[in-house]
Amino acid sequence: MGKSVRKQVVGAERFDPEAIGLLPQPQRALLREWLKRDKTRTHVMKWDKLLEIATALGGQRYVEVAESLAVSLADCGAASLERQQLAGGVWVNTFLAWRDYEALCACVDIVTSEVRRTAFEQAWNAAAGIQWERSELEEAFRLLPKEHAATRDKKLHLLVKLNDWIGARKSGTRRDFSLFARADTKGVTTGDFRWLGEIVDLEDCGIARHSPVLWLAGDIQLRIGERWLDVGAAGDFMALTPVTLSRITGARASATRYRLVENRTSFENAVRRTESFSSEIVIWLPGYASPWWCAAVGRLLDLLPMAGHISCDADPDGVHIALLAADEWMKRGLSWQPVQMGVAEAGTARHKRKLTNRDEHLAKRLLGYGNLPPELRELLQWNLEYRLKVEQENWL
């Protein structure tokens, strides 16, 4: 019969984290590599594998570093070291098992998947009470736990910052938002913007690729200095920057009213309906309009006061957006009315979406609005009764 193989497991019973901070730099560097390369669920690594990592990091001279590190980890209770006795009484290392993998990683500033998961859960739970400015943001927030663990922390941060941006009614370029969200004009990457753009229309949220502009169309002429800018001559919509708008000193038009249209696609469709081109000055309403946009529209109303027709989605947000935009008319004593955003359009639309809890709370709050037009009151009641909402692209 062969001789039995003698084995022993050595290691202090209690882990002393302070000892890790006293390790020489080469040992700390190697420990980080060992921990990062540990893909096992049991956190038990073969010695041959550990030596392979050591030599890849520093060559043959790191074999001695590995031997010293293994002993140090066993002595401070960070790991259990299994040894096997060979002929001649020589002991060789066979396995190293981490006592508390998460705590050891924390000692060398490694963020583990478990730490990342816990941090995300805490941040996600803390954000659960946020009043989301857009239902799309709330829906994206609810789906975040299903996102890849490596990216969902960053995505949560972006959603919260975008919500803060909208709530503060800010507007600017993508670099402005990046500075706001990450304190770095290039901190929000192209991929980040692509992901956000799949959730909401970024321009509707006041985030433009370049300088913000007011989009409008119709038979209107604007005086700038001694010259007249003929918007109607374009035969299509036109974009005016805040600088251009600030220089306008006069306006004249054959149109009899303004028409605000939410959603870019709906705006373009409305503009290209030739039957309304001569009677309406059509302006794109970029969602919850920013202060500069309101100031620009207010300047047009001061120079050329006319009634307003406002068309938004048939949902609580659409009603809220319409009311905020209509304030420019109301504070000047001008008439306005909602157009094509009532129950008739919502009820017959082919594509409807479910009302969220946020939508419900917003609808109930808006029903208490003192100057709420009857059509919008009826729409909100329909939203709540059927728990449905509709985007105006269905009919515009």
C-alpha cells in the first residue's frame, strides 16, 4: 500500500484588515491581481494558477513574492493556505482560499460585483421616491434592475440628472448637459446620449446638439434692424437662434393665430399641411419649454399679439405642457385654446399606452387647476377612467 499524503491547512482564525495595509507594494499589487482574476464561486484558487498570475505580472522574481504573500495572508487570517508534504518532508502550497473575499477586496480598493449590486440597490431604492418629470423616465427607471450590472449605476445617475435638468427647466447643448450631469463637458458619452435618446426626445428635454433654436413656419415677416426676414418665403419651417430673436424689433403677418405643436414629427406634419400655412404661424413646442423658449415666444406675442392654438399629446403631461405654454398668452390677456388633444382624438387613436402611477398623480393634480379648459378636464377624466394615454402622432 502507498503512503498516505499528508496535508495541512494554516491560517489565523480571525481576519485583521489592518495587516493588508502593511503589506509591501509588490505583495499588494499581486494580491489585487489574484483577487481580480478569481472567477470562482467558492473563492478557492489552485496554487499553480496563482503562480501563473504572479509570473505574468513580474516574471520569475514574483514567485518569491507569491510565497511570501501567501504566508502573510494566512498569518493575518485573510486566507486559508492548504499545503501538501512531499517526500523528504518538504511542504508545498496547493490551494489558497479567501476567508472573506468581499472584505479583502475592499482593503485593496476593488469594487466587486456584490458591492456594486448592493450600492445599486441602495441608490435605486433612494430614487424610488423621485417625482419623475416624464413618464418615459419613470418607466426606464423601473426597468433598470434588469439592465447589465456593469452599466446600470451610470444609467441611474443619468436618469436622475436628466430629471433634475427638466425639473429646473434648463436648456442648452449636449455639452451643457454633460457639464451639469458629470461636471465635465465630455463626461456624458455618445453612447450615453444614444441610450437617453432611445427613452425620450432629447430636444424635447431642452438638450440640443448645438445652440438651441426656435422652430417656426408660416406667413410672417420679422424685422431685424432695417431688414425684414420673410419666414413664409422659405415654404417650410425655419430655425431662429436666441441671438436672432433678441434682435427682432417688429413683426407682421397675414396669419390670424399662432399654433403650438408638441413633438417634432407632429410639428413638421402640421407645417406641411398647406391649408393651414397662410392662417397659422406654427411653432414647435419642445415639451416642457425652457425659459429662453418662453421668452422668445413672449417676444413674438408682444410684437404681434394673436390668439393661440395649442396641440399636445392626449395625456397628463400633454395637458401640463399646454398649460405652461399657454401662460404666455394668459399673462398678456390673450385668448388660447387646446386643439386636437381631446377625447375624440384619444378615443379613436389606434395606438394607446397604459397610464402610469405618475401619470395618475399628475392628472389628479391638474384637475384642481382653476383655469383648466373643459376639453382638457374631460381628457384627464378619460385618462383616469380608462387608464390610457395617447401620443398625438396618431392623428397629426
